[in-house]
Amino acid sequence: MHLRAITHFGPVIIATCFGMPAFSGDASNLEIIGFSDDGSIFSFEEFGEEDGSGFAYVNRHIVSKDGSGNRTIEFVDRTGTLSIAETRQEFSQDLGNFELAAFEKDPGTTLVFNPITELSADWHRASFTPVFSETLHAGVYELRLHELFEKAQSSKPPCAEVVEELAGYQLTLSKNGESEALVHQKRPVEIGAGCPLGYRIGAVHLSPDNSEVTTIAVLIHTAFYGFEGRDYRYHGILLEIE
């Protein structure tokens, strides 16, 4: 087993396995680590069992506002002998080999959380206020995710061999019913070795009160073509709000 660090210059996504589709896939679990002191860096962890192999895995994501500092540290038990809990413990012990930003003990505040098992949630819309108040004095923000689709190019296997379309998205943000502003866009292209099939808003976290600027971390769930079904992984986007 070993850790592997990957530097990304865009949304952080993990590659998936390929094979014949069946009736089940793999949806990662989520744990928030926290924000840096100035709110410019956010970290979270996802973990679970890989679709197909059943290997336990842990991925630590580091997300920066401009995307230039995005990276992922991957850890997979390729022996198949460790439980998820044991894999996470080994991962935690080995993290000392990497230079990670100092995150505060306060992970911030959860504003929205829609796990893949939440069937009543709106996959493409999240409305929230950053401060609880019956008067909503802090304003009402709304995120909308608009999916984009393009035909998979036959000249770029393996996606064209297993799916007809690849998914991308546009993410917009509005406040108090004003017009939507485009805050992030992801083209419908292959991501590493993964074939994205769809996107949904998974969670929104608010930076701690003592942050220099007010920042939200938007965690997007990506559905990939997997070995036994759709595999779901998170990637993060940081946005400043007023």
C-alpha cells in the first residue's frame, strides 16, 4: 500500500474502473476536515470500498479558490485485507509524509448536505442562508447546477466505447432572487480515466466566523461509469459570498 499525491489545475476528480454495467456501484462517504485560517483552502476526505475490487480507499482533497493548489492524496488497500476503518487509520498515520496546510479545528458550518441516498433532494438546486435567523437577515442564496452533455468522441476511447454522452455542468449563484451569476463551469470531457455521466450538488459548507473572508465550499457529486454501476465521487469548489 502506498499514498499517491496528484496535483490538479481544476476540479478534483478520482478515476474509476471500467467494465460491464450491472446493478450496483460505489458512492463514497464524506468527512469535512476544515478551512485554512484565511478561508482560501478547504480540505475534505472521502472513503469507501471500490466498485468491482472491493478494496478500501481513502482520498484526501485539498481545494484552493483559484484551483491552482488543488490536489488529492489517494490511499488504497490493494491487499484487500483491511477494513475501511483500518485503511483510514493507516492513511492518517502516513499523512505526515506530505506538507499539508494547517487547518483549524473548527470545520465551519454545514449549510446543505444531500447524500446520494437522499431521494427527496433537488439534485440541481440548493437554497440556503449562511446565518440562522427567522428574518433571513443574512440573505438567501441559491446555487443551481445546469448539466451539459456532449456526444462521446470515438477518437478518444475508452469512454466512447461504453457511453454515448459525457456530462459537464455550469454552476450559478444568486442572492435574494437576483439574476444568476455563473461561478464555475466544467466541460463535458473525460476526467483522467473516468467517464462523467452526471453531476449533482452534494453539500455546501461555510467557513468559520474568524475567517478573513466569508467562503463557501460547494461539494459536487460526480457520477462515473463504473465496473458494476455508477460510481460517485466528490470534488470541491470555493466561492466567496458577501
